[in-house]
Amino acid sequence: MAKKLEITKKSGIKGDDGYKVFSVRIKDETVEQLENLSKATNRSRNELINIILEFGIENCEIKDN
């Protein structure tokens, strides 16, 4: 069974983030799902994308052909 990513709700406090900015294309359906997660967790789409990317990178396994 795949490991689940748990996202906690966030308070409204913001601070210095120290991130790089770049552009990425995302499907409309994915944006809609991010919006729903954003509303449910009180986190920005940017925060969620970073959480999900970090989880994916940490749980990625590269296999030889």
C-alpha cells in the first residue's frame, strides 16, 4: 500500500520563505484539485505544490530497465 501524504491545516501567519520562482504548466483539473486542497487546509497553492514535490522526491525510487 502506498504511503499517504498528510497535510495539516495552517494558521494565517506568514514569514520569509527563501524559495526560487519559476514557471510550470499544470492541467486545469490539477489546479482545481489544488484549489480544493488549499481551501481545506488554509494553505496556498504554492505551499501545497512544495509539500507535494518534497514528498514525491523523498519517496521516489529510480529503477534500472
